[in-house]
Amino acid sequence: MTIVRSPATAGSVCDPANSALRLLFGRIVSAAIWVSDREPGMRLLLGELIAEAEVLDPVELDGRLAIGLRPDALVVDGTQFLSLGHRVREELQALPRLLICTGLALPSLPIELVSGPGVAILAKPFATDDLDAAIAWLRDGVGSSPAHAAAVSTVVQRRRRRTIRGRLPAH
């Protein structure tokens, strides 16, 4: 087996510090936060807010999971998560952090499919405060083991009364 190394300057794509994958005991393992959502707008938003995350479309996520790659933390769409196979869902629920962003009604989610020591739910539509709290929770758990993670954490939308602010302009 031949390993070819590219010269890496600090901050370049070849720099091992920026690499999402590393070789450990002859096996490629993930060292990153992955973000995947069926909606391109959500991928863009989460990619901007979690700068260190690797943004994947659903097909790319499925491909990586199929070959055995696993992230340290994953942000995934609820419908996308529920469409994964049973064994893959169980493995993802064992990650240090799994944030499921879903527009599905929370009572309709099967609790055994969306629970675990490092699993949280962010209900769409969500307030910016809720999103900030979810991202902070996600980052706090990267590098910790699921055994030491807090018990089931859930971040849910706070319902706010909608009021009309001021009068609408007359045309």
C-alpha cells in the first residue's frame, strides 16, 4: 500500500487539522460534525451557523453511512432520519450528539426512534434562540462519549403569540 502525501500549508484543504476524515488503526473514522437536510435552505442556514460542519445532501449522507463512516455529531432532517435502516438509526442514536430537525408533530414521532443519551429534537419552525441553544448543545457534546452525555435532551419550539405590530399601511 502506497500513501501519497500532499504538502499541506496551515489552513489548506490538505491540512490534517481541516480534514473531516482521519486514519485510525487502519480504519477511516469521522472527526466532524455533519449536517444533512432534504431542504437546501436548511443545509445552507446550518452550514453558515456551524462553520466547522460538513454539509451533505441526503444522497451523500446515505453513501457515507453505507460504507460505515460515522460523524462525531450529526444534524439531520427528521423524515430523512426515519427513512434510514433500523441498524443505522441505532448507531446514529449512540453518537455523542444527534440533533434531529423536524417539521413533524412531536407527539407523532415514535419515541424509541428519536431517543438516546445524546439525542435532541428541534421542531420546525423554530425561533433563533432555540436554534442557538441547539447549536451550543451540539458543540458541547463533540468529543464526549455517549455514556457521559446528559440524559435525553430535547430542544423544542416555544410557541409565541402572533400579534400585528402597528397598523398595516393603507394603499
